[in-house]
Amino acid sequence: MATVPWDGAIPELLREHLGAAVLDTHLYVDQPFAVLTLAAMLPALELLHAEADFDYLVDITAVDYPKRECRFDLVYIVYSHSRNQRVRLKAQVPANQKPLSAVPIFLGANWLEREVFDMFGIEFAGHPNLTRILMPDEWSGFPLRKDYGIIQMDNTWVKNNLGIESGQ
Amino acid sequence: MTTSPDANELVLNMGPQHPSTHGVLRIVLKLDGERVKSTECIIGYLHRGVEKIAENRTYVQFAPYVDRMDYLAAVSNGLGYCLAVEKLMNSVAPPRAQAVRVILTELNRIASHLLWLGTHALDIGAITPLFYTLREREEVLKIFENYCGARLTTHAFRIGGLQYELYEGFEQQVNAFCDQFPAKVDEYEELLGGNRIWRERLRGVGVLDAATCKRYGVTGPMLRAAGVPWDLRKAQPYSGYEQYEFEVPTRSSGDTLDRYFVRLDEMRQSVRIVRQAVANIPTGPIMAKIAKVIKPPVGEAYVSIEAPKGELGYFIVSDGSTHPYRLRVRPPSFVNLQALDHMAKGALVADVVAIIGTIDIVLGEVDR
């Protein structure tokens, strides 16, 4: 299956306001997605929220590509109730750059960003309370990174808190 | 129990072992007398790393794991997963499989709402309804058991369709359930909704208006109780939902009482859908023609369904191999629970229990 170009009001709106920061707009299996630079991500969310009525942040997540120069893909899914349309925005996260928190636009981003931080170690600048959410606070390591093994764990934490040598 | 620098503020730890938290949810309540100033949810006690496991299993092997997230709506979880993988493979389940999927998923919605109703009432102090709701839920679980051998973690569907043909007497059993069930819903409504104590206990508690719902990303019955008639089965139909006639029940005030009414109405609508579906199950194959080894082409897709608790989504990245490169679950309970702080602020301590109940969380899904 191949991607097909995505035309319409939304990609035009993005290109008009963000110009060259919009790297790619395509459809894959009928699902629209836009690839942006990381710096343009928050402006794009703001724009879609204010101008195109994308009022519901469905999800934020990340994908780890350890061999790539910019290791992580950050993925935002937004939905517009009035348009009944769902759009996916993606950006690569350069090593020296922190993504901005989307909490000022969507309150629901709070826990979603905390989970991305917890699992991938991506820090969001301006987040009100960027702490681990699913893993214990003192845990070291980020489980959803590709170099974190499936049975790997923080043995020190396990020893100190559970009083056993290993959880396996 | 400790006191903090503000002499009037009391910090109270609720859970993780607490009967009203429906699992292992810990909430740190900051109180001023009987009033809640703020709440902080501490979650993760049931974290099993489902998304990590997915990367280390084949697509087929991972399917049973999704049942263990929202274990009260295992069928919905399975449907969402199968649809997501099918989307990546560009295949569609045959009509017969789609109809059976709809029947089982709607029955599961009823079962999930029934357990919610019973435990929610129990939390608030009405003990009796739980026995009635469990009695009706049992009938649904019997159908699941007859169909696939399991009652709770059903693993009823397969990627591409169904594993099993229907058993003899399936239609009769489902119809028998549909015949007797609506009267039972009326009975619950009489027992609870007609009860002044119940109404006064829930009215105006945990109000969440439509705008706030959207800002938090809250979906499902909570959003509909705030007056937004948004249901993925209508907005973006999947698995043939566009063929069935049903309404999306809504209420307007977005409080705990309205959420109770919305869920009751949803059970009635589910019966309506099941009746239509079971009357016209198409004949034909139950599996689409898909490869024995499932290897979706390189690409990514997000597919979501209307689970009993809200929008349940799967975002899968395929690298063309037999294992998902990345599988993300967008759990409705996790996102909806985030609104707890907003709902509980200014409420009485005793109402916190009602507010947790009304969100309808399953910690297995919150923590994954």
C-alpha cells in the first residue's frame, strides 16, 4: 500500500501558516498525517485548535528508532467534533531539543505527556508536573525504549522495595 | 494521616486497597474539613507493560493480552485490536463475522455497564442492585462461555474474522436474553432512579460540562451525559454499525445522576442493536482470506472504537515483520480518570466515592 497525497483545507491551513516547517502531508490507509519539525508542533496544535476546531486531543505517544540520528518520533492525534475528522501529527525529536508541553491548549495532555516521559524519557518543557506516572518515582530507565530489555528491571529498586533479588 | 503547614489542610490517603477504587487506585486527598481542596491520583500498581510485551510478540500472540486490559469489556478490546491490525493489512472481516462481532460486543457493553451499575450502587450504599445486575450479567457470560469457552477474558475474535462458528442455539439464547432484559433495566430504574435518596445523592455531584470534557479528552458516557451526542459507532462506524438503527442517548447536566441515566439508556440501545443483528446474521465465511503468517506492510495506523468506557484506540507501527514495531493503546479509563481532580474539587469527601464510581474505571486499563 502506498501513501497518497492529502489535499484539502487542513494541509493548506498548516502550510499557509507554518510554511517549510510542514515536511509532509499524506494519507496512509485513508488516515491523514502531517510530518512537522518539532518547533512547529505546538504552533500547529494551536492553529488546528483555534482555526479548524480540533477540540479534542486523542493521544500523545512516541516511537523509538535508536539507530536514527533524531531518535524519537513524537505522535499527536487530534480530532475535531464539528468536522468529524481525525488528524495525526508527527515530529522527530532532535537530541538537544525539548518539545513544548501541550497542556496550555489541551488539559488532557498532562497525563499523556507524563506517560511519554515515563516510558521514553522525553522531557516536555513547561509541563506543570513532569513526573513518572505508571512506573515508581525512583525507577531508573525508560521501559519502552528499544534498548530496554523485555525482562530488564531496576534491580536496586526491586531489592530496596520488595526485598527480593530479582523480580523474574 | 498527616497535617501540612496550612493548619486547616488535612492530607488523607485513600487506597490503593480501598473497596470503592475498583482495583488499586491511590488518591491523595487534600481536605479542608469535609471539603476536597485537591486530589492527586497515584496509578501504576497494575502496570504490566502491555505495550512492551506487544513489541515482543507476534500479532497473533499478542491478541489475548488485550483482553486483560479492560477485563470487563474484553470483547471490545479484542474488536479494537483486530480492526487495527486488519486496517494495517487492508483487509476486512466478512459480513457474517462482522455481525457476530457486533452482537458479542454489544452484549459485552451490557455486561460492563451492569457491573458498573451494581458496584456504583454498592459504593453509594445500595447493596441490593448488585445481586440483580450480576444475575443478568450471568446470562451474557453464559453466551460468551457457550461461544468461546471463556467468560471474562474471551479472546472471541481473530484477526480477519472469527475463530469459531456459532454454536447451535446461539440465536435463541441471545433472543431469550433480549426478551427478558429490557424489563430488568426498567426494574433497576425503578429501584434506583425512582428512589429519592439515590437521586438526591447523585444530583449535582461531580459535574463535568461539555467544554471541560473536551479539554480533558473525556469520551464515552461521561461526554454524552454532558449533552454531546458523540459516539464512534455513529460518527465513524466500523464493523457494520451503520446498518443498525439506534440512538445515542444523551443528557444535559453532566452530573453523576445523568451519567447513570445515560448508561441505562445505552443498555436499552444495545439490546436494540443486538436484536437487529441477530435477526439478520448473513451466511458465508467467518474469516477473511488473510495470510497464515500475519505481516502487515510497513506503515502505521490508528483505529479506535466506542468501548463501554469511551474511545479505545490502537496505534500500531509496522516495520513489515511479524511483530508490531510499536503498539500504543489509547485507553479511555486513563484519560477519563484525569478529570477526577476537576470533578472532586469542592466536593464532600463522601462524594469522592460516587465520583470515582461514575467515571467507570478499570485499573487494568488505566495502568496497562
